[in-house]
Amino acid sequence: MVKKKACIFISGSGTNLKSIIKSTRDYNFPINIELVISNKKTAKGINYAKKYSIPYQTITDKKKFEHFALRIIRLKKIQIICLAGFMRVLSKDFVRKFKGKIINIHPSLLPKFKGLDTFNRVLKAKEKFTGCTVHFVNEKLDNGKIIIKKKIAINKFFDEKELKNSVQILEYKAYSEAIRKIYSFS
Ligand code: GRF
């Protein structure tokens, strides 16, 4: 099996990155992580790239981010970009260049609760269920075609932190499943 070359974009703790790295150890997993790009120097997730000897770049300059990212992505012949806690909205131009090749994970059952501060809003809305969604990225925020959703019941005693922990455990499964799913027909 020829694995697709993937780049993971991160901004923070990188626990989704870590779980994808673990999945890539499986011979049958369809992607290999060739590059990690962070827009934050302090992103803890960079440590996973270091630990597992994955090439990484930090590009902190807002204006130059896409230009530099594009250059290295092309150089490395990246075939899929996975946004994993990447806290910046990509330009329409960038998204068009990689149409159908950028995926993202969002900590809600989309189309519900797009955008930031998700867990707090879910709790305030007294939802009975929540979850996470892996979707293709298009020009609109958290709006592209859904690949996979995973759902959990909300324990009414949960605070924001507990809810986040539960959803994130779900995310780790969802992201790798979604990656397997998009390549299962090709
Ligand atoms: C995740 O909850 C993801 O849904 C959201 O940002 C968080 C990233 O966590 N987009 P991590 O950096 O993967 O630990």
C-alpha cells in the first residue's frame, strides 16, 4: 500500500496529532505524516513531532503563513492536510488550492455549535448530546462535507473541563476513522 503524504496543522496541545501518529504505525493506515506545521512557537504538539522524528515547521508570521506553508507542502508533495486544533481560518484562496484535500475536526455535532467556545455553549444550551465531527474544509467556517460524527450523552453534572475530556477521547477515534474512511474507496 502506498500511503498518502499528510501534513498536520496544529496550534496547541496536539493530542489529536498524537493519536493520528499512533494510527500511522498501522501498516494499513492510509496516510503517513511527512510534516507538522504549527503557527505557534509554544504549541506543545510540536513535542510529538520531535519525539516521533517527524519534520516540523513553525510559521508564526500571520501574513506569510500560507505562503510559506504552501511552499513546503508543495516541496514535500503533500496530498492531504489535517487540521488538528489549528486555530486559524485559512483563506479562501488556500482552501481552493487544496479543495477536497483539507480536513478538520470540530468538537461538536456540526452543524450545531460552529466556531469557538464550543463546550461552554453546549452546556449553556442544556444539550442532551454532543460529540465531534470530522469534515472537509471549504470556504465557510466549519461548514464542509461531513466525513464522520461521533456522539456522546452529556452527563448533567459535567463541567466544561469534563465535557472537553470526554469529547476529546471521542475525537481521537473519530479522526483516524475519518482518515481511513476517505481512502477506503480508492
Ligand atoms: C480539539 O478539541 C479540536 O476539536 C479543536 O481543537 C482541539 C485541539 O486539541 N479543533 P489538540 O490540540 O489536538 O489537543
